[in-house]
Amino acid sequence: MPLTVRHPVGVSAMHANVRSAVRETRARRDPHRPSSIGLLSTYPPTQCGLATFSAALREHLDRPSGSVGVVRVVDQPESHPGREVVAHLVNGPADSASRAAEHLNSFDAVLIQHEYGIYGGPDGVDVLDIVDALTVPTIIVFHTVLKEPTPRQFHILQRLLHRADVVVTMTETAKRRLVGSYAAEPAKVTVIPHGAVDHGPVRVQRRSTDRPLILTWGLLGPGKGIEWAIDAMPGLRDLRPRYLVIGKTHPKVLERDNEDYRNGLVRRAELRGVSDIVEFDDSYLEVSELADLVERADVVLLPYDSREQVTSGVLIEAVAAGRPVVSTAFPHAIELLTDGPGLVVPQRDAASLEVALRRVLSEPGLADTMSAQAVQKAPDLLWGAVAGRYRQLAEALVSAALVASP
């Protein structure tokens, strides 16, 4: 892929000196030593999908140890847990943004995770100040690419596209949106899938059990579509399933509404007469615990309401674990499942969910065939393979920047 290295107009002499110093440092050191990478994102102990993603990516990128440092995005000043966290970006104060940029510029390359809701300002507009201050090769990962953005969201994404040396999406759907709706240069956009835990040898056959396990997991909040999954359960009673919904309520939902949403789902299960089938667990599982649970599932259910979602870590984890999937028709599911690993149904349609779940749980050979198709996709989705592609991308950018530097 051709690489275009950014040379911002009006870069100060100080910034030019930083680039020169980086070049001289790399010229003197062991050429086999990997480039250092600064990662800007939410990060544990923050509990959100982006933080989990970034922790897994850092773990697999950081080979040998010490080549990756994290600038953690937080809303309030905190301590720096973990030696990998080199600084915090505290949303709001301008001096925190400038210090974060200074830390990031000390690395050979920067990897920025972008979601509209994690940075300060309306729609996270404050991230632009950070990106504008960077003087090293920059990769920006777009976790959300909206089909119908607001004018401000459109402006933010276009500015990030302009400032990045390379952007990464996790699906071909997201790349097509960037090119078609945001005028991104196709050569500037790389598709690297969301990573997944390596489960080792994948179990294809269904577990022999009296109660097949239907599993949904992730932070809970409106839009997850759990309502329609609950409505599908009465028609499956003869199969004696156990539908487990595991995950804490999303922190922003909890702050706004307390546990009203979760409590409403519990009442819905009671009204539908399926309290003995539907089980809610508000645990936030560690990676290894979640991997064990996913491996035990007979089918993973993603009943999401959204028709926009271009990336789903839950979906990737399910396929990488070789689990059959039933999902609503959001873009990532359509792209990943329609050639075998899963069944895709319309949003907000309990009857279609019921039919699809019944097929997976009772149609002879279907679950095994779906699992076998998922196993074929798994190797390219594991974190080791995914991190390797990010590492190659960063090394190529750093090398190109060194050649282009005066």
C-alpha cells in the first residue's frame, strides 16, 4: 500500500527539531529494535469496550516489553496504574491536552483510538487539538463511521482523515463509507479486523446438555435489543434454553438512569413468563473468564437495534471461538456472517429471532456447519495476527518518515 507521510503547513522549528532528533536516535540504535508506539485511548481500569480493545492490542503489540506506552483518556485526574500508562489525557483542561501531545511525540509513531464519546467537548471535538499537535507518524483507528453524521461529527471525522498518515477501519463496510461519504483516499484506509482471544483448539460440536446456553454479553443499555430476545424466548420453551445476558450497565446509562433499563428488562421477562429462562449477570468479566464462558455457549445472540454498527468486538470474539451466531442485520454482521458462521435476521423482530435460534439449536448439523465455517475465519481474527498487522503498519510509516525527513 502506498504511504503518504504528513508534512503539516506551518510546523514550528521545535517540531522540526523533534523529528530530526527522532531520526538521529533511530539511526544510532539497533535496526532490529521495533519502533516505539504511543497509544491514545481509554484504558483499564476504565470499563468499556474501547478500553478492553486497547489493553489487548497493547499487550500483543508490546513485544519486546517497553515498546508501547499508553496515554489514557480520563474524565477526572487519576493516578497512573500500570507501568504501561505513561500519562493521562484529562478531558477539558487545555494544558492536559498539550502535555498528552508532548508525551505522544516522544514515540516513533502514534496510534489513536477514535470514538465520538470518549474525548472532551461536543462529540469529542477536543481530540483535534491533540492530533494537530502531533509531529510523528500517526495512525487513527475509527471504531465508528456513521452513515448519517451530524455536521459536527462529519467535520471531526474529515479533519482526522486529513491529519492522519493512515486510518484503520475494522470492516470493508466502514472503509466504503469513508471513501464514499467522507471523500477518504482509498490508499489511505487499511482494514484490520477487531482482535479476539486465542481459545486454542476450537470446539466445533455442540456441548451435550439438557439446557442449551444462549449467550449475550457486553455493557448493557438501550439499543442492545435485549427486549426482542426476551420476547423470542416463550416460543423456545420446549427446547429448555438458558438465555444468559452478562455485563454491567454502561457507565453513562447508569449515571443518567441508574438501573432503570436493566430493571425494565427483568420486568419484561417476568411479564413474558420466562424468568426461569432469562438470567441477568452484572459481572464485568476478565478476558480469560469471558473466553471460558463464550466457549461454553451453544449460540451467541446479538439482537442489536442499530443498523449503523460497523464494528462489533462481541461478534469477532464469537466467531473466533467457533461459536454459531444469530445476529440482527447490522453491517458488520452482514459482512462476517452471511457466508456461513451465522444467521442474520431483521432488527426488532422477535419472531425472526425465535426461528433462527430454533434452527441453530435443533436443526441437525446446522450448528456444527456454522462452527466449522467460523473456525476457518478464526486465525486472521486473533490478537496476535491483528497486532502484527498494526506493528507492520507502524514500522512502514516510521521508515517512510525517516526517508522523507530533511
